[in-house]
Amino acid sequence: MTTTPAGRLRALARAELTLIGRSKGVLFSAVFVPLVLPFSISASLDEDTLKNAGLSVGTVVLSSAMGFSLLFAVYSALVSVYAARREELVLKRLRTGELRDTEILIGAALPSVVIGLVQCVALAVACTVALDVGAPEAPQYALLGLALGIPLCVALAALTTVFSRSVESAQVASMPMLLVSMLGSGTVVPLEVMPDKLAAVCELLPLTPALTLIRGGWSGELSTSDALGAVITAVAWIVVAVFAVRRWFRWEPRR
């Protein structure tokens, strides 16, 4: 019986969802952390400073919330998933069947991606109700930000496991990306309120383009040229990350 790529992906995603449900640590990090962190930073935001930058507390919290979902529900969770499946020899066994390498990585990522997307929708609704955030002024930018941020986080998660020998060390290896993205990509502090030279450097970080598009989509303050620059930077990071994964990703434990 011949199977289709879609059928193989569904089967692998169902199996992966079951395994994630059994991992309490990964499940907590993916589901609950992104829902709590965004509202914890709202008290530290200066409303007058944001207003001068063309932003509001609600817009910043909403885009930060989506950034946390990308970082924890997608990136951090997948670092653990890929590392665990590699150490358990699951990836090696899957390669002996019909599944292609790309299908294995995508199928394993689908549950985390769905969790991240559901969180983004839930957080958008929560911010609309609790913080009086209106509809996005440029929804195409917000959607484009998510469309670019998700595959980038998936590719970076796979790449991060290259630098680890175990699930525990994979979590340590993911910390630089988490910290740099939270501090420099606009997740905690918007680039609009940073000094110009620092903001220019932070614009080149991997997650910055996605958050710039999401935030600009809601505020309506993002120009076409700035949006194009963010898209080019995001695509460049995706291309580099995918190339690196194809070249160096490890399918079985180091001996």
C-alpha cells in the first residue's frame, strides 16, 4: 500500500503529539510559559515613551506575547523534541522507512507549531479584551511575521541540537537564542525605544523581523520599505538556517 506525504505527516504528527503530552516539562514550557510572561512585562512599560514611538502598551504586550509563543512553544519545545528523538534513536529508525528527511523534521514540528499558532490567536483575543487592543491596521504584515517566524524557529531548533550531546545540554544550547531574542529582538523592549545604533544592530537578529512585522501590523506604523527590509532579513536567516540543518543536522547520537 502506497502512502502519501500528507498521510505520513499526519501519522508522525499524531505520534509526536502523544509523546509531547507525556513530557510534562516540555508541555509546561510550551503551553503555560508563553501565556504568563507577556503580562508580567506590562507593568514595566512606560506608556508615555511608547506613545512617543507610535506604540501602545497593548500593542507591545500583544506582539511580545506572540514572540514568547514563537520562542517557547515552537523553538524551545522543538529543541527538546529533536534532541530527545535523536538520543532515543527514533530519528534513525524513521529514516529507514518511507519518510523523507524533510518529512521527519516537519512532522515532528507540527504539534509545536499548532500549539504556537493557537496560543497566538488566544493571546490576540486576550489582549483585545484586557488591554483594549483594536484590530490590526495592516493584518498582512502580522500574518507575514508569523509565516516567517515559525519556519525560522523550526529550522533554528533543529540547528541548535547540533551543538548538544543530550536533551539536557540541548536546553543549555538553546539559552543564547532565547536570551538574545528576548533582550534584543523587541520581545521585552521594543526597538522603537532603543538608541538608534543599538536598534540598527538588533534589527539583524533572527527573530527581530518577525516581531517587527507583527508589531507593525497592529500599530500601522511600519512603512513599506521597513517591511521589505524585515522580510529580506527573515528570508536570509531562513535560508542560512535550512542550509545549515541540511549540512550538519545529526540523525543519531554521537558516539
